[in-house]
Amino acid sequence: MSIRIAEHAGFCFGVKRATGELENELLKFGGKRRICTLGRIIHNDHYVDHIKSLGVEEISRGDVPGIIEAADRGEEITVVIRAHGELKSVVDLLIACAERNSGFKLLDCTCPYVRKVRKIAEENSGEDKLFLLLGSANHPEVEGIMSCTRGKGVVLADSGEVEEWIEANKSEYNCETCISFAAQTTQNLAEWQKSIKFIKKVYTNALIFDTICNVTQLRQEEAARLAGESDVMIVIGSQDSSNSRKLRDISREHCDEVYFISHPSECPRLESGNINMSITAGASTPYSLIQEVYKTMIEQNENFAELLESSFKTLNTGEIVEGVITSISQNEIHLDLGAKTTGVITHDKATDDPQAKLNQLYKVGDVIKAKVIKVSDIDGIATLDKTRVDSEANWDKIVAACESGEILEGKVVEVVNGGVIIAIYSVRVFIPASLTGIPKSGDLHELVNTTQKVKIIEIKADRKRAYASIRAVLREERKAKEEEFWNNISEGMEFDGEVKSLTDFGAFVDLGGVDGMVHTSELSWRRIRHPKEVVSVGDKIHVFIKAFDREKGRISLGYKTDDMNPWTIFTTKYAEGDTAEVKIVSLMPFGAFAEIVPGCDGLIHISQITDHKIAKPDEVLEVGQVVNAQITAIDNDNHKVSLSIRALMEPAEEVVEEVEAEEAPAAEEAEA
């Protein structure tokens, strides 16, 4: 018989946090102050009985006024709110009590996922908004969520109720209604997806919030997969636990033989034979209980002689043992060592990377070796250290890489005095700050949690210390990139490069590891004094190879093109006879030069500035002035343009005639 334990079985993050806070409080103040849980801390009778034996009280909402009254009298009390959360009105009362009584302590252990739904309910209800929640109306989590709504809110149990509610309320809530839809964090994923389809069919503008806890989702998906692969499925949990019941229902959809139990004494006795069995558990099931069920199933169904032999197997401190991973949590790994004792490897004894996630490094079913650090026959736990077993083999790999010049890869785990530490094969290797590739004024913390390639440059075997360099790898990569570049370069090739620096005579452009230069004369069709008039450091520009010398490592680049030529731009936009808005750029005795388009000027001869004779252009015009002028001639061979302001004025004779016509009546009146 083979037995697998689901990777995501047992305490979820929220429950683990709540029980952890409670247990810490017991360690600090057990027997010294009154400690209460508002409702059952978790849906597990055995755990609840255990904490009651340690003096923890379980109170209800109705007991809260009495607790507050006792705190106001000076009694020292701690109240723990479980992961499900509590009614907003009750929480507000307890917060107010804590603010006015230093001896009263409130540990609000509401799960972050539940807090998220409570916030959504508050922000998406009230006024013309309607909040819908898929969940069990009488569940404490749902009651707490709905207490946060500011107006109308409806709880729907399943997709069937969602469909019925929509049909019954179409007239009152039409497609224009502002509807928000969320789910209880432990809701069945399949029911949620069905419900969304019904909602979107009618309320196309509905706000859908995916609030199912991702751990719950993973646990349900895993249960479905394991059930489909197993002959027997065991689900551990309380009948009061919503998420445990959902695991049972999901398992029954995929497996014919499913047992829903809450204690090892309820384990089924199965007929002997080749059976594939899987075990999963709800979020309120301690891992110790899962292990008890696992061992009980073995004891009841395996060969007694083999079991007896394994039960006498002893573990000794310092011994190297081999075990099969049965579960992985955020902080530790559990192994089946083939004995009554369960092997436990804490995070720091499994990897040297404090940021690493154990479920990404290992998986259930992996066989690993570790050294026994401590054995507790009372707890039935052997504390193991995998890093010690790995260190010798991994150190040999580091030494070999130093000798061969092999490039290794690892993750930078921390900044230390004078450099950083990179973890390679679980070995801590030091990289001096000068060899990290970070400038002297830079921040080494930028490297933490990044994966880097390094070369081992020095080994101190007597102290088992290794030194590495990131710069050495970068140097080699740069050389390889340069070699490839020069092997493929040719005149006319185009690049999108970045301006790295400016000089008086040009701009240096990074073409991808190799720099080229655009001479000042190649930056613009107009005459410029300095490259900064056209480009700035950091600009991305499109350039092409004009010439190169591999031996000297020089590359001449071109930037200006025909389509950037001001004369081309001008002749494309204007023709003789067109009127253009021009800007006066200089005044000469014989006329004025005006910019038509940037880089292209035209001459307005003094005779074409106005309709009457003037001695100098500055009598009418000034530099910077914008005027309308007619293009009277274009000399394509010499790139010259003639302009006229006078051509746009009315002929002088007509003006004189109009003036005379206006003055004649006035003269006649004067004579009369």
C-alpha cells in the first residue's frame, strides 16, 4: 500500500498565524492573565481541548460586554479574534476597550484574505451599490464580511441560488445596477466559476472580485488530482469546517472510496492488497494530527512484522539518514524515515538562502539525505540538517570550478562588510565589493535576491572559504560580445544605440557593448557648435556605420539622413507662390533673412519688406518677429529661397485711390 500526503494539507497561513499568536501569548502570560478566544480558534476539537487545558477560555459575542466591563475594572485580559474574523460592531467595541485600558490586549488574527473581502464589501456597498457574496450565510467569516457592508448585501450559497436570485430580481436590479460579486475565501472553485458565468450573462458591467484564498484553491485542486489518482482518499477535518467539507465533496467527485474523519481512531481498516491512498486535510488540521493518521493507516494495514521491525529502528545523533518527503510547509520539511520518529528539517537547515521557498526547492516524494542533530522520543521528532550533508559534496564542486575556470550561477543572499554573499550549491561564497560590478558609490543591496553568474577566483581550503567575481564574468561576456560584433560588422549597417557621452567634436554611441562616434558634422544638416544642441546623454538614436577600423577599434557613425535635410523638408512642404509663416533671424542692410523651416532660411529683399520705400529693414522688422511671406522664387541648385512680404499687401495705387476718395467729400465740405 502506498500513502501520499497532500502538499497543501493542514494549517493554512491564516490559521497558523492565529494559533501561533495564541501560543505565544500562552508562553508569555499563561496563568498570569486571562486569555480568551472569541469563538473556537479553529475547527478542531482536539486542539481546542488542548488549549482549554492550558487555561484558554472560549467566549461568544454575548460574553463581550462582560469582558469589556471586567477590563474597565482593571482585570488583565487578552482576547484573540480567530482567522474567520468577527462582526465589525464587536471588533469596534474591543478596539475602543483596548484604547482606554492598558491592561486589555486585542489580538486581531483575522486572515489577510478575509480582511481583503471585508474591505471590498465596505467599499462596494451603500447608496446605489449592491454587494453579492457567494458563501454560507451562517458561517462566522461570512457574517463578519456582511457586517462591513454599508447598505444592501446578499449572501448566495451556491451557483444554483445565484441563478435563482438573478431570475427573481431582474426587474429590480437591471443591467445598469452597480453590482459587485465576491466569494467566501474557502468557496468551492467550480461553484465560483459557474456563478461568475450566471452573473456576467445578465450584469455585464458587474465588478468581479476573485477572493478565494490561493492556498484554498491549491488545496482543492490538489485534492481533486490526488482523488483521481487514488483508490482511497482520506480527508481529515471537522464537520464544522466549511473548507474541510468542500475537500470531502471534491474528493467524492473523483474517487469512489472517500473517508471523512476527524481523529486517527476513525481511520478505516482496509482489505489487504495493492492500494494507492492519499491523505488531505482542512485548514484547521494540525500537522501532528495528519502524521498520526498517516502512521495509524500504516499500522492498521501494513505487514505487522515489517512494522515491528521499523518501530525498533533507532536514530542516533550525528548519523546520516535517508527519508522521503511527506509534506512541505513554509518553514519546514517533514520526512518519513521508516521509523516511529518523524524527521523535521527547518528552513535554515534545508537551504542557506533565507528568501528561498521550500516548495520550489523540493517536492513531496523526494528522497533526501540529512544528518541527525537531535532526537526527541517524547515528541517523536528527529531534528535533521540537510545543509551539513550537502556541504562536503558542494564544496568539492566549488573547488573544481575554481580549478577549471567554470562559470557558476547562484543567488546573492545578503550584504556583508566589504561585499556580498552569494549562495552556490548551498555554499556561502564571498564576493568583494570591487568585484561585484556595482560602482564604488552604488548600493550593494541592489544585488540581494538576484541571480548572478560568477567565477571562483580563490579558494582557502584550510578555512573552507571561497571568493568569487561577477566582474570577471561580465568582462568575458563583454569580450565575447565585442568579438561577435566585429565579426559581423559592415558599412551601412543600422543600429538603435544609446548616447553614452558628448565631446566638443561628436557624440559616442553604445551599439550594444561597442561604442561608435557620430562626428558633429554628421549630427545635423545645419551648422552646430556642440553635439548637445542635437542630442543628450541617454538619448536613443538610430545610426548607421559609415566606416570602421577593427585594429584601432574605431567606428564612424552617421546620424543625419536625407529625410532630415531641412531643404528636403522645405521643398516637400512648400512650392513657389505658397504663403509661409516665417521667423526673422537676422537683419542686413539689403534685407532680412527669415527661417521657413528649422535649418532653411529665405531672403526678404529690402524692396520686398513693405509697399513703400524704407532705408533699413529694422524700420519695419526685428529679429524674432514672426510674419507671413510669399515664396516668390526657389533655387534648387543653390538651395536659395526668395521671400516677399510686399506681395501679400494690396497694390499701392489702389490704396491711394481709396484715400483720395475718402478725402474728396471732406474737401468739398470745407469749401462750402
